[in-house]
Amino acid sequence: MHWRPPPALLGAWLALLALLTLTVTLAYVPLGNFNSIIALTIAATKATIVAAVFMELRHRGARTYVFAGAGVFWLGILLWLGMMDFLTRT
């Protein structure tokens, strides 16, 4: 008997590897101010894949979505406060 991983896990692993390759490749491409935006977009995509597949959020109820959304909202507040601190310093 030979064990095979579920297709969702295999697809998530391949997607994460592709996004990792894209991240490393784009780190060497001079895109000016867009480097940060693209890197954060790729990181958010990777986080979404991990949350949906490995944390199995796609099979959970509405309450789990609310708490996951609250965590993302709190992260947004922390990033916003950190950016305001950075932008207001001389």
C-alpha cells in the first residue's frame, strides 16, 4: 500500500514553491517603489494558501472566519500604527 498526499496539499505545496521562486526572482529585479508592494502581495497570497489549506479554514464555519478576519484586522491596525510612527519621524 502506497500513501499519496491529497491533491489539495500537493497543489498548495507547488503553489508555495512557485511563489517562493517568484519572490526570490523579484528580489533581484529593480522595480523601485513597487518592490515592497509586490513582495507584500506575494506574502499575503502565501499566507492565504497556508490558512486555507494547512489550517483548514476552508472547511470551517462562519465563526472561524470571523475570528480569522479579526486577526487580519488586528494585523492591519498594527501595520498602520507602525507606518504612522515611521512616517512621522524626522
